Amino acid sequence: RNNTIRNVIGEEGDAIQILLFDGSVFYSAERSAIYDNDIRGCSKRCIKIQSDNVYVSRNICDLLISGAYSAIDVIDGGWCVIEENKVNAGVSGARGIQTSKFTLVANPVGNIIARNRIVTEPTASNLAVFVLNVDQCWVSGNALVHGRAVVQGSDSTVVSGNVGLQTLASGSDGLVSFRSDCIDCSADGNEVKDGTVYT
């Protein structure tokens, strides 16, 4: 809480990490929270979580460095809440907020990504929100500047009430898209303002 972090550069290049893993099992970090931090300049991630039950809120996450991976990354974690953060992933190839399965056999569940402001580069490959093989997620009320939300291989995920500000890149497939093997997913009340969607 209340940390100012600048220019984290290296092979990992992650400013804040929560990692609870014994080599085969991820453990819960119940009542763990990352909030009110100002993080700018990371060569990989501003915040990296490999655990369940982590609360991430009111952080400023600005990657700044070309080649960075994602501003906030939840790997193999479930029941995490990512809300009310200001994210700038406006460097080439970077993602804003990502939640994904990496080592687990079963998909993690229950992550919430809500009311964040996420800036990405206006290119079709840059994703503001990416949900990959994580079930029962809720992506709601986010402001996506240039970016879009993509869900892949994730069941029972809801994407609602997100607003796209400014233009989406040529070649992108809309503000919200569901890719392979998504079952019982839904999108509702998402809209683009002050720009044109190119498909």
C-alpha cells in the first residue's frame, strides 16, 4: 500500500508480485491486497499475481517500456478482484489486464475485472482485457481507450457495461469478442463512444 515504484527493469521486470506456489499447488492469499500504489516503468509487469483471493484496487500502473508484457497479470489465480485501477499499457504489444491459466489442470474461476480505465496502443494486437481459460469471470464497467476485451476458452464469463473510448484499430474484431470453446458466455450493454469501430 502507498508505494511509489519506478523503472523496474530485468528478466522478470515485475514491480509487485504475490506468489504462493509450492511447485504443484497454488495457495490462497486470503485478505491480501495491493492498493494505492503508483507504479511507472516496468520491463514486464506492474503487478503479477499467482495466487487465489487477491484484491487489487486504486493503483496507477504505467508500463512505459517497450516490450513489456501486461500491466496487471493474474496467472492461475481465482477469486481475484481487479477494480478501479488506472492502467496505461500503451507500448507495443502490451496487454492491459490479463487473467489466464498456465500450469493448473482445471480452469481457475471467479475473477472480477471492474471499473478500470485501461489505455492501450491503437493496434489490433493490443488487448485491454484478456481472459484465457478462466471460468465464471465478470468484466464490467471498464473504460477501454483504443483497446478491446477478448475472452478465449473461458466458460460462463460475462462482459457487460464496458465503454470503448476513441477508435478501435483497423483489423480488430470489435469491442468484445469471444473466441474458441467459450460456453455460456454473454456480452451486454457494451458500447463505443467518440469513435468508430472498424471491422
